[in-house]
Amino acid sequence: MDAGDFFGAAGAQDSLKSAFLVGAMDKLGYDVVTLGEREFNFGQTFLLSNFKKTKIEVVSANLIYADNKKLFAKPYVVKKMCGARVAFFGLLGKDVRIRTLASERALEVLDPVATAKALIPEMRKKADILVLLSHIGLTEGQRLTLEAPGIDVMVFGHQPGLFREIVKTNGVINARSGERGQYIPGIHLVVEDGKIASYDGEMVALDDKVPADDEMNRTVDAFNDEMNRRFAAEPGPAVEPGATQTAPPASIAGDHFLGEKNCRRCHEAEYNMYSSQDHARAFATLTKNQRDSSPECLPCHVVGYGQPGGFASKQSTPDLVNVQCENCHGMGTKHPDHGAVNAAVVGPEVCLSCHTHEQNPNFDYEEALKHIVHWHP
């Protein structure tokens, strides 16, 4: 099961990866998922049609069409598991903003507490165990379990964070498994006379101690290789002989990325220092490993992936590959000379957005800083 936000953010690469992910989840044996805001990034038709090809049930109890107030998906499903009847239902938080394409019907999120209060008695008549796939955040989720009693297990989504142990709060067994699928919570329930008599469980880290599935690895590798071939074959923008693309198309309005060539005009010395460092060759790492079209890798190896005027592909935006000035100092159109105060100031939070604990568990900001100095004291 999954509590939402497993789709990508934007772009053709992300849409292909999201469709592939749904199929992979089906092969892995997922039974039920709820939806987060990211599942609507590519439209309602894309979302529904991809899940229609699978055996996975989609539940969302408080997401309705604004015009006729009908539910977008099933509110819950009941499954027989090891002799017990288990109801799975999903809830979205009121703060969630659902993207709606121009051709689509608007959606509305109902109050999750009121929805849960109305639904729990109905589910209790059909199931022994109630499992909430919660896409409403930690604080609101815990408040909900107080105001709408009757939930047995809650699986957190929506920036879930990580509990390294299975815990119980407000009488509800909680699982917060972090992001990126690096931990799998295993919850073991002992059910007697239709009630949970006891429980235990563990948070399993998918590290090198867990054997890889060779068939799934081959499937993933084949998909990534095909995606790289597909985008490598796309034609780039028309450029006059001897010219280079130095700026985004003029049609881009508002703040956007400009590329390092614009920065170099005034910061030649800093540019020369930067260009000798690993950040200036970050995209080559992806190319070497044939992952230069992989959406989960691109944001930390190019400029502004999925943002206005940002990287789209190595063919259409060749001047926005690598970690450049704007990755750390912000969009060029927000340069201090344009009125943005402290736009050039960089703190550790910028580095840690890519050098996460999962990617670089031993990352030391102060030590790393010594190796990327590209400014004059």
C-alpha cells in the first residue's frame, strides 16, 4: 500500500516514469493506494487510465467532483487477509492543492475529520481492522485520530518523515516510512474475535543486506535505457552555425533561469574557478551511467528542472546541464542587481537539498565547502 505522492513532478520524463511506476507497483503486489497532490500532475485521465491497467485499488474518501459532489475514487475497500477483514480508506488534507487541467472537471477536498466520523461506523460493520492511508500530515493526522476514534492503523504520506520503529499514539498504530521507498514498515497484528489483541513490527531498511530482485532490476534498467534513447533521439532547437543557446526563449515571462554564460559576463574569475570543479561536470555522471533522462536524478545535476526556463532535455536546453551558478544562487532574473536582496547568499540548506542523508550519509558541509571555493576572499 502507499499513502500518495509517488508520481513525478513535471515534464515528459516524469510522466513516463510515473506510468512505469504504476506498472511496477502492480508487479510488486501493491493492493491499495491513496492519492496525493502529485498524482494529478499529468491529469485525471492519465492517473485513472494507468491504474485501470492494474489490480491496484485506488481509495480517496474525501475527494469529490466540485460540480456534482460525487467521489473521484472509491472511499474504501475491504480485503480478507489471513482470516481478518481489513478496510483501507484514504484521506487528503484540506491544505492540499489539486492541479486541474483546463479540460478537466474541478475537484474539491472535503473536511477529513468530518468524512472520517461519517465513514468509520459504516466500515466497522464490514471490517475488523480499519487502516487509514493518510495524506494529511503528521499533526493533522494525529488530531484526526482523537476527533474520529475507531482507526486501528495509520500509514502516513504527505511529507511523512520517518519513524524507525512502529509506534502507537492515541491508541492508533502508526507507520511513517520516509520517502523514496528506502524503508518498508512491516506491521504484524494478532486479531482475536475481530479485534487487535497485540501487535509488533519493524522498519526494514532496503540496504545492501536485502537481496535485489534481478527481474525487477532488469525491467528498471530496460526502461531507463529506452527513455535515454528516446530523449537522445529528440532534435534540439534550431541554432545558427557557430552560435550557442545563451538564454531561454523570449516567450518565457516572469522570473526564469538564464544559464552560466550570462553569469560569466560579469563574473569571469569566479566562473573560471568554478569550471575546474566537479559541479561543472555533474551531468557527465548521469551520461556515463546512462541516466541523463531519469527524472529522479536530473534535479541535482542540471539547472531548474521542471521550473520556468529550466532544463528540459540535453537537446533542447544544452546550456542548462551541470550544477551551475543558479542552482545555488537562484534564478538569474532574481540577481541582486535586479532588486532581490541577498539572492547571492548561500547557506547549508541549499547544499543539503541534494546532498541528503540518503544520498550522502557522511556529507560534511564545512568540509565540502573547502573543495568548492570559487570566490575571491
